[in-house]
Amino acid sequence: MTAARTLLRSWLPPVVAAAVIFGGWEAVLAVLRPDGFVLPPPSEIGSAVAENFNAIITATGVTGFIIVTGLLAGVVVGAAFALLVTAFRAANETLTPLAVAVNAVPIIALAPIFNAWFGLLS
């Protein structure tokens, strides 16, 4: 009985909170009736996800593959630079300021450059 009670105590508050949030969202949109493309109700979002489930799963697989490929490429390039910098003093003196400068640039500022290089639709 205590295991069931512990399970209920751990699961009930988040489930109730989610029900209140989504129910309130649905109710507010039913009363205010804003444009559907601005803020669709959760029921429409759920039906759109159900209708496009196969496309979403396919896109998720492609995105995951791109993420893993990018991670592996980053590890290989990073390890190569680390070996180069530790093995050769000239490489250390040349590449360290460049690495510091690149590290100082916010990622969001590099997004347009990467988009131009790799394209939006890969």
C-alpha cells in the first residue's frame, strides 16, 4: 500500500498541474477565440501531431543523425586540434588566439554563417 501511495504522491501533482494548464489553455482560447494560427488549442496541436506522426518521426531520425554526425565531426576535429597544439609550439601560438576569438563569439551570431555554408535544407 505504501508503494502505491508513494507512486500516487509522486505522479499526481504533475498530472494535475498539466491538466490544469492544458485545460485552462483550451478554455481561454474557447472564450477569447483568437486566430488559430497565432495560438492553436492543445486539441488541434494533438490532432496535427497525430496526422503527421510519420513525418515527425522521419524528421526526428534525420535530425538525430545530423546531431550525431556533427558531434562526431566535432570530436574528431577537436581532438586533432588538441594533438596539433600540444605537439607543436608554433601551432599552439597560432591556433590558441584563434580558438579564443572563436570562443568569444556567441553561437547565435554564427547561425547565419552556418546557414549560408550548410544551407537551410540539408
